[in-house]
Amino acid sequence: MRGTIGTQGLAVLLQRPASQEEDSLRRSPTGAATGELAAVELPHAPSPTEALGRLEGLPGRVLLHSAGPRGRYSFLAAVPRAVLVTRAGETRVLEGDGARAGPIISDPFTGLEQLLARFGSTPSPGVGPFSGGMVGFLSYECGRYLERLPAPPPDDLGMPEAWFGVYDCAVVWDRVSGRCIATGADRGDGKGMDRLQAICARLHEEGKTAVSTGAGTPPAGTASGGRVPLTSALSRSEFLTRVERIRAYVRAGDLFQANLTRRIDAPTQISGEELYRRLLAESPAEFSAYLDTGEGEVASISPELFLSVRDGKVRTGPIKGTAPRGKNEEEDRALSAALAASAKDRAENVMIVDLLRNDFSRVCRAGSIRVPRLAELETLPTVHHLVSSVTGVLEPAAGAVDLLRATFPGGSITGAPKIRAMEILSELEPVRRGVYTGALGILSFDGSMDLSVAIRTAVVRDGRASYGTGAGITLPSDAEAEWQETEEKALAFVRAIGAA
């Protein structure tokens, strides 16, 4: 069902008996408890970032915001009916308010599979692009549930290894049509429509003011007005030394490429939500996201698609090759042209494309894998990138989680060959990556999936903001240039946190 109503109308709509049209939107082909679906247009809805502020105080707020020029849909949800959490090697599903914890599950991938089996459904026409799903992240360290890898460094951030909220209702913005749709369903607990009504009521609260959008907002700074101090898990000299160690591994034949990363930490007095707004103001991103796990906030302005699944068709969009923006138009054109002509950067990109084609071949139909884009130049507000695209068609028996198992973590943030690169990186990186370079996004109950590579991503917890940055190292790498690349990729964070 679809209409255009206010808050009172929504309450009436969700309480009245289902019509014949609404009955057609009920579906349970696999026996899953899908319940009644509702799709209601919200007139005069606030923007996605304004709406996020209006839901302040509700648990499990998540926003997947397509803020880039090609993005179409943005999704906002809160009050998950269940949460999948992996911590210290144990994965559980916490029901409702978290008071009831299910049995230990072997790993987060199996947990996601079980939740899809429990809530899975087929798409229904007329209810928009969201019919329920799981929104959250897998940390980089979740790779150890798929491969035999060295133990990760101690966890000094205290964030879950994996976190996914289970949402049966959401607010969806469509930039193409200009419409905002609230959609939801009761899936077994009888409270889905109550959750949807509570969210819509918040969005239409009279006099409710949104949090600052970040645009034009002064940097956070310190209490005394100075710049925020930054610390790096690897000093410049330590990073340069590690670049040379990777080059030695390449010469010895151990690998072709490894993505060396470092973490930047800063004390902060602002929330993760405000940092997210500031990051967006610095660099609107195709796959931006905000998540509040209750244990920490995640703010991401990732430009990189990890995995997209629709009707069995799959796609990934690896980024490899980076150059800074110029100080003026002439310098900017020269820098972008140099990147486009760089044999080194193109070779890095091609290596990762080959790796991802191999990953796809584990679950895709033979002969279906294509590379429609190879090392094409894209320009963002702070950097230029080389971007490729790999597509394929899943085997009939394979689903979204099978693809995730076959490809995680992404090749662009590990190296080639992937497992050996991860082993070497575990020797060289002194702290866990955490959410950074993991995967972040949505697995929908209809089997579709959209995940970003969690780069340009910060975690805010206990008055500290942590942000990862890195560079792909190959034999021709210049250590100083690779260090500078990590600085350029951190520029939006440095400005947003008040350290510039």
C-alpha cells in the first residue's frame, strides 16, 4: 500500500484491516514470518541527515546515504528488532532490547545466513527498494573466520568484530523521484508497525530541530580553540621502513602487492554523528554511512563499492590508484592526467581486478564474469582515483552470503595474493584495523546486498576518534610517496576533526 499522509493518518493506516491490495503484499513463500508490508509516502520529509538527528536517542540508528552524484537511494532506520554481534570470537543474536541472547553461532557469516533464512522473503511490487534487512558491518578481522590467519593484535578500541541490526522498517529517500517513503512489516514479533509509527512520529515532530549539517561549521578544535592533536599507530619512519620490507617480500616472490595501513587517533568532544556530518561536508560520498552500535559510532564516507547483488547479478568496484587534487585548475588537470597515465597505478589496479575475478569465479557461473570498466579516472573532492568494475552472475545455488565468503575481505585493501598479503600485513601493522577496510552496508531479506569497502571510515568511542588510511605497495613504490598518499586520504578526517 502507498499513500501520502501525516503522522495521525499513518497511525490510522497501520491499525486498519488489510485491503485486497495489502493482502497481495503479504508473502511467505518459504514459510518465513514476513507479516504485513506497508509503504507510505511522507510529505515534507526532512533530508536524510536532518532526519538522523531527529531520531537521536533511539537505539541502533543507521543511515546509508548515497551522497555522491550517482547515488539514488538513502535508508534510515532505528530500533532493530534483533542485533547480531560478534565479540571475542563469539557470535550471538540479541533479541529485542538485548536482554535475550541466542546460542553461540560459529561465525558472523553463518549468523547472517541464519537470519536470512529466518526472515527471508521475495520482492514485492509497490513497497519501494526496502522490504527489511540487516544493516551493519564486518570488521577486517572477520577474515580469520574464513581463512587460517595469524592472531590479530590486541583489541584496543573495544568495538564488536561484527555488528548487524535487523530492521523491519525504514525511511527511504529516492533522489530521482524526489519522494520519501516509510516502509515496514511485522515479522513475527507483532511490533514492526509500532516501530515504523514511532520513527515517523519523530520525523514529523513539531519544532524538532536537526543537528548541524556540518557545512560551514567551524572545526571541532579543542576546548581552548587550538588544533586537535593527532597520533599515528605508525610513525612516518616506521611506515617508510615497512614499505621497504614489503618491497623486499615482493622481490623474494612472496607477493605482488600489499595494502599497508595505519590508524590515526584524535581526542574529540564531538559525537560520531557530528563527525559524520563534517566528513560529508568535506567529501560527499556514494556509500556514506552512519551507525550507532551502542558501544561506539561509525562514520564512513567510502567511495568504494565492495559488493552489490541484485537478482543473481553481482558487481564490485575496486579502487586502486590515487593522486591529490591540485591547488588550481591547471595543477589539478596535470595531476589527474599523470594518474591516468601511470603504469604503476594501472598495474596495481589490474592486479586487484584479476584477484577479484578469481574470487568471483568461486561462486559465479562459468563465462559470466566481465570487466566493463578498467582503471578509469574518477575525481572526488579531495583526491583522484582509478576505478574498475567486475561483474558476474551467481550460480543458481549461491546467495549473497556465499559471495561474501568468497570475497571477504576485499582485494583492494589486502593485496595479491590475498592470504599471503594478509599474513605479511599482520606482521607489519601494530593495531587492529577494526571496521576500517571491512565491509559495511545492507543485506536485504529479499537476497539483495549492497556493501561498501569501509575506507575513509572513523570510529568514535569514549572521547576518541580513530580513522584508518593506507596505500598499496608494489615493487616500484616510493616510500615517501606512499606515506604522502596516506596523508591525502586522511585529509577529510583531519579537517573534520579540527586538526588542520
